[in-house]
Amino acid sequence: MTTDVSENNGKTYCGYVAIVGRPNVGKSTLLNHLLGQKLSITSRKPQTTRHNMLGIKTENNVQAIFVDTPGIHLGHSKALNRFMNKSATNAFKDVDLIIFVVDKLQWTEEDEWVATQIASSGTPIIIAVNKIDQIEDKETLLPHLSMLTETLSPDHIIPISALRSSNLDRLEKLIQSYLPESEFFFPEDQITDRSSRFIAAEIVREKITRQLGDELPYQMTVEIEEFSHNGSLLTISALILVERKGQKKILIGDGGSRIKLIGSEARVDLQNLFDVQVMLNLWVKVKSGWSDDERALRSLGYHDFE
């Protein structure tokens, strides 16, 4: 049952909304556009998002707490992949609403698997059919929406383009209608539960992902070793971990050209985010087998295995 929260009647509404789906359907792009600012990293590379992250939007008497999740995927057995799947499925628990994001007219085995995972949650579900701006023949959309409705029986289904912000106003009103009456869980000016160090590491990882494309090794992560603010200068030292020497060579590039470009692009985003001059130092280190070592993953901030 939905609630009209559009009028401020002295009550406040607050709740958790999980954004779920298989890799590369646009979950992080949707979160960023709902928030009206960049928080979660994005790229064309599947499985860019590795951790659950809260994006908090407070507007008037409504606070929506969005949980951006890693893409749920099949066919990978490494500890890193198990971590990402566990993080995503844990997000279904104790939320007030699930946004199931699917990619335009596609319906894959992984979509089907996500659907079975959320069907038993007992939580209201909105299917967001994303990237509709890329559908040339719009007449093909209606039968696809009918198929999704018959297959999943969602509470609502809505076509959107997260990148173009198309239909997001309607989606946001639907989301708000499912939030329970409650005091706010976070201060009104807080936008995430993650630390500045975490966000900095994610921004560096995004630039690596975008720069390397298909050359990118999945076995790559970023660890912030220094994050110090001295007056008008923020110094950030980031260690980039890969598993093989060949991966290190790809990351550094000829004469250090690629790592310099990654650093330059990351510095721009970091300065915009933190509104301060940033000195960014990047190093690349080979740490064999880290992505399939639960102990190593925990030391790098990947905790959700149980």
C-alpha cells in the first residue's frame, strides 16, 4: 500500500531502498541521478561496483536511503565474486522497497536469477526498465513490459533512462510513496555512509576501469594509504594492487603515460568532490592471488562473506 508523502503534514518519512540487478544495467548511474550528484562509480565494464553503498537523499520531510549493490552474476567462483554476490543479496534484507533494474529489452539468465532471489523477499518491487533511450522501435517496449509483469508480478513497472534522467521524477514519487513514517536515520546534510577514503579509492578505481577497458584485469583494487588534510591541500596516496607483473605493466603504460593520465583524471574528480586542492600519488604493486584469498580481501575492506 502506497502513501502520499507529497504534502508536509508535520510527519517525516524515511526508509531503505535497494537498487539491484545483474551487472552493467545502470544501477550506479541511476543512484547518481536520483541523488543529483556523483557518488557511485560507473563504467561500461561489468561488475564495476563491488561494495554496497548508501546514497542518502533528504528532501523536505522525506529521507530515502538508497543501497547501491554489486551486480548479481553467475559463473564466477573466486572469493571476490562470492563477496559481491553476498553483498548484493544481503541488501534485500530489511529494506522497504526493491528497485529491480533491467536493461531495455534484454532478459538474461542472470536477470532470471536475480528475479528468483528477490521474489521470496516479501518486499515491494518496482521494475525499472532502463536505457529506453536506446530502443529505436518503441512499439517493442509494450510486449516486453507485459512479459515482465506476467513473469514477476511487480508492484509497479516503469520505463526509464537513468543517464538522460527520463521518467525519474515519476520513479522518485513512487519510491517516496513506499517509505514508512519515521524520523530520519541520518543528518539532513549527509549523503553516504562511506568514508572519504573509501570514496577516493573508488574514484581512482573508476578512472582505471575507464582507461583500460577490456585490458583491465578484474583482479585489481585500490587501497588508500594516506589521506591527510593540511590547510588548503589534501594529500592522497593510493596503492593499486594487481596479481601479475603483466597487469602492472599495462597499468603504468609506456613511460608511465597511462598511470599519469589516470592520476590526472582522478585528481579532477577528487578536487570537485572535496572542494580542495589535491595532491594524488599513485603506486602499482603486484600481490599474487589477492582476489581469491578471503583473508586478503578482508584486509582490503571486503568483509561480507558470512
